[in-house]
Amino acid sequence: MKKIMVLLFLLSCVCLAANAQQQPTNTPKDHPIIAEREQNACSGDHKPGDHLKCYIVFDGDPELQSISLVFQLLGAPAENQIGLQQGYGLNQLRKIGPGEYAVEGQVPDCARGNYRLNVLYVQMRGVQRGYSYGAEYKDLIQVQVINDVDLHFPKIKDISAEPPKEEKAAAVPVKK
């Protein structure tokens, strides 16, 4: 009988430990969980036009009007990429279950570099709340956008209220 009691005790400890590993620790109830259900659906290497899909799970079953996921460029853009976007968002929302939403969108044509999901904005009954990476959620979602566009904007030589010398000369009537 004593062996059975010890065995039951050990079995219950294993069950408790397994359950503790499945439950997020130190996550307040009002913080969402962001997840991928398919590999590279919301992170990894992508190119402009690729479809991204992220899943957000909230505590309870909130009826949300909108969710916007904001990805920000990590670091400075390359010199020949200065004109490209330093951030982009996904905002096509679909409720898939109680407290579960899918948010989708495309990688924009004018993005390049390593982007991190920094903020998600949620709107409910006309009121918006932002959840920030590191503060309200810990799920690291990064997208490496590979874009071959090569932009070489010209440097400005001069800005003036006066026309350039060549234009001044052409504007002066020639005396005969």
C-alpha cells in the first residue's frame, strides 16, 4: 500500500510539472500570446508581396473591432535603402475561436531588412490599446525582408531662390 501511495504521489508530481510547463509563467491575464501555427507564417525570411499570418490569443473571449500588428526595422536602413519603409503593419482580422484571432497581410514592396513585431494595437468598442514587445508580451516575432531594389537617390547640389546660372543666361535677351 505504501508503494502505491508513493507511486501516486510521484505520478501527481509529474502531472503537475507537465502542466506547469504548458502554462505561461509570469504572464498577466490581460497580455496576449502571439504564435505561429505554420512555419514562417509570421516570421522568418520573406520578400515583398509574401503573405504573413500571425495568431493572437487573448484571455477570455473579447469582441475586438480591429487588431493591427506593427513591425519596425531593427537598426538603420542600408544607404541605398533610405527611401524604403522603416515599418509596416498587418491588419486583416479574422476571429477563429474564443479569444483567438488571425491577423494577416502582405510584406510591402518598399521594405527591406530585419523587422520585429514591436506593437500590436487592439480596438474594442471604439477604444484602442497598445501592447508593446517586452512589456505586455514576450513573444519574439521577426521577419527578414529580402528585397533586391537598389535605390541611389542623387545628392542635392544646391537649393536656392535664384535660378541656376545657365537658366539666368538663357533668360537674358541677347542684344543684337
